Amino acid sequence: MKKGITLDRETADRITLLTLIDYRNYLRKELKGYAKGEWLHADDVISHQKTIEALEMIIDHFGGEVEAA
């Protein structure tokens, strides 16, 4: 017997898209906190910014809307 679950492509894509959007929003929230004075390591600030840019491209690829920050 196979382990795991089987999803149709549309459902899998939707789950992926929602996860990517959630992660992008989390990183934005951390950067907003940093802008308000919350501590965030300088390397993380740069990494978050680059990751958000990459996520925007992938979200667009999956058919999601890219929101202004």
C-alpha cells in the first residue's frame, strides 16, 4: 500500500500558492517590525528582501496576485 495522499494538480497548486503567499506575508511582517524598531539580524533583513522578490515571481507563476508591499 502506498503511503501519503494523492491530490489532483489543481488542488496541489492551490495549496502551494497559499503556502507561498503565507510565507511571503510572514517575511513582510518581520520586515515591518524591523522598520518599527524590532530587532532583526542584518543578514536576515537582506535575506528576507531577496526571498520576497523570489516569492513574488513564483506566486505570479502559480497564478497568484502579486500585492504591493
